[in-house]
Amino acid sequence: TQLLEQSPQFLSIQEGENLTVYCNSSSVFSSLQWYRQEPGEGPVLLVTVVTGGEVKKLKRLTFQFGDARKDSSLHITAAQTGDTGLYLCAGGNSWGKLQFGAGTQVVVTP
Amino acid sequence: KAGVTQTPRYLIKTRGQQVTLSCSPISGHRSVSWYQQTPGQGLQFLFEYFSETQRNKGNFPGRFSGRQFSNSRSEMNVSTLELGDSALYLCASSYGQGALGELFFGEGSRLTVL
């Protein structure tokens, strides 16, 4: 059983479209991280959010941490083929291990 | 600076054998974590080492073990391999321990058990 549930599991869109992926949990986390993993590589950190309600923007990517620090979303505006990858959320607390969701596979086609 | 290096990248074993995977963290990083990645299950935490001590352990059987050396390099061992152990094993290093810092991942060791 995953502590962090990500949805959808798979998303296929065309270039220029927008997309949102979600990360939900019944647990409260001190921080929520988003990683992107491309084929044959390890995950790479995109952002860390630590405050409930926090919104961070990274160019076309917008990350939001829920008010109760149990959920998060990632929104991509005007997707590009380079956004293709497996998006993983991970929740953490200072005393424990980082817990990962199963990921959302995003495919952006030309 | 050099990233996290994992060896070997690919290996094939048969049931009942044992395997040792190696991870060299980024220079200066003292924490090394290991994860098992399988399709649909995401990254499952195996263990975390900091300054040669195991700090956290996931819910894996005792066949999975690890250690960290004084130079922060880490190894994990899986004994009596089972078909279900086929996975990508990822190592990640970070400067501090715990779950608030950024993890830097290696490219992984892909294990196939026949």
C-alpha cells in the first residue's frame, strides 16, 4: 500500500496542452518534493515545498502544497516534448525516510 | 563535481544466488539511501546509512542488507535471490540525514533474476 497516492498513473497529451498531476496522502508531511525521472536515469529533484498552501513556480511548472500538508499538485502549462518523464512525489519528515509515490508517467507528443 | 555512481549498471542472476551492488556518493555527502523501483510500485525504501550507521530501514526481508564504509561508499547485498527481486535498485546520496534534504540519485543497477 502506497502512503502517497499519485494520479493519474499515466497521462498522454500533445505539445501545447496543459496538465495537472496529483499527489495525495492521509499523512502530514514536513516537506513535499517532486522529482522527474527520464528513461535510464535516476530521479532528479524539481522542487521542495515546506509550507502549507505554498505555491512555487519553475518556468512552466507550478507546484502547490496543500494547506494541511497532506497533498500536492503539479501543473504544467503549454507542455513540451522535453517534459516527458515519470513524475514522482515524495513526502518527508525530519525523523524519517522519504516516502515516494508510484509516479505519474507523462508522455508529451509533438 | 561527479555525481552518484552505481555499479554494475546491469546484471543477470538466477534464483538462489546472491548479489552485491555498489554506490559511490557525491563527494562530501555522508548519507546514502537505497530504493527498489518496480513498475507500478514506485520507489520502495530499503535503508539509509549515515556515517556508517544504518539510520532507517524499510519493510524488506532480512535477505536485503547493506553497509557503509568510512569513505561513505555503500554496498547493498541481496541473498537467496527470488524472481520478485528483479528491479531497478537506486542509490541516492545527500549531505545530511533524514528526509528534508535533496536526494541525488545514481542511474541505478538493473537486476534481472531468472
